[in-house]
Amino acid sequence: MSSGETTAAAPSVEAPPVDGAQPALALRGLAKRFGLKVAVAGIHLDVPAGSFYGLLGPNGAGKTTSLSMAVGLLRPDAGAAYVLGQDVWADPVAAKRLLGVLPDGVRMFDRLTGRELLAYTGLLRGMPADEVDARARDLLDVLGLVEAGQTLVVDYSAGMRKKIGLACALLHAPRVLVLDEPFEAVDPVSAALIRDILQRYVHSGGTVIFSSHVMQVVERLCSHVAILAEGQIKAVGTLADVRGGRDLEEVFVEVVGGRTATGKELSWL
């Protein structure tokens, strides 16, 4: 996998090669500005197919903005995104057939029950009703949501909402999963279940890309990582290469540059 250092100016857009080494997700100069704020500064990234890929960064680094542009939820100011060679913005229907997405903070149709939400998601994707029903039963069972299947999603806990969101993302059997903070506000039991499902998905040939700032989760799951700060990729590669024999949190803090010695103390504490 290769990825160049980014700059504020978006590089020229060049589609990934169509061959056996085609990345699962390729970002080519994605850039986004909100007013005077540069949220993403022309990032360039290849995610290898079959990898468990962690996108790391502090709050405000541009993780959610980058992933939203990559999956077609937020139009970039410049650049392009490709899912297994399909241009997300030039042919969104073809790209989204390959994608399963769990956004962070996007409102669900929470006045539906869990089973109804899955049925609605499947029908929106044009799936046959009997196939949707069968897969919904399987997903509710595997995710431990059978009893909650007739409960309105608005009444779900944070962990249950993450699980039903993951079920919606998996329903059409995508080849690439993009998950924004899938373990945030999730209890340990739900987190362990989600980890197990994602690991089995990758072992079966799928690709998972997820954002996080929890180093322990990333070290436990990921084969590859990219560290994003101030809208730019600061480090990228296999987990072993990025760590360089050190603790990932130590590398992260050093790369992001968030810890400074001010000499000040809170004497009043």
C-alpha cells in the first residue's frame, strides 16, 4: 500500500489501477472546507482489500468528514473516492452496492422497530422482501436483538443502536464496511460482539475501515492504520510499520503533537 504526504492543495485526481491489487477504498485528493476552516486538506489514501483498517485522529482531525466524503454522504470540494474501482461520486449507485456504512451521529428512522428498520433498509436497496426477512432474522439473532426486534429504535440503548446500525450496514452483504466510531458509547459486551462479527467478516474476505481514537481497540483489531491530524494524513502503513516497535499511543501522541510541556500546574487542585 502506498500513500503520499498530503498538503493543503488537493493533488490531481487519478483513478486507482484496475488489476488484482485494486484497493478496497481509494481516496484521491479529497478536500473539504467549511468557511475559513480547512477540514480535510486533500488526502490521498489506499486501503488494501481484505484489510482491517483503522483511521485514527484526535477530535476535530477530519475523520468523520473524510469518511462522509468517501461514502457519498458529503460532497467534497475537490478530489474523488473509489470503492473497488467504482467512483463514489460519478456512479454512486454502483459504488454503494459494494458499501456498508455505519455513520456517526446520523439520525435513524427511530420510530420504526428494529425489524421494520431492517425491512425498510432492504426495500430501499431493492432487495426481495423474502430475502430481507430471512437476513433480518439472522442479523437480529447474531447481534442479540431478537427480543428488541419489536421495540422502537428510539427506545434502544446506545449499544443497541450501534448494533442495529451495523445490521443495516450488513444487510445487503457488502464487500466493504465503513464505520465511523463503531465502539463509541458501547458497553463492553456489545463491543466484544461487534468485534467478533467484524473479525469474521474480514476473515471471510471483506474489508473494514473504521475511525477511532481508542488505541487499544485499534491495536487489537487492525492490520493497517492511518493517523489523521488537522485534515492531513501524518502517518500511514501497516500497524507494525507505524508502531515501529513502540506503543501505538506513544506514536499517536508524537505524530499528532498534542502533548506539550507548558510548565503550568493547577495549584488550586
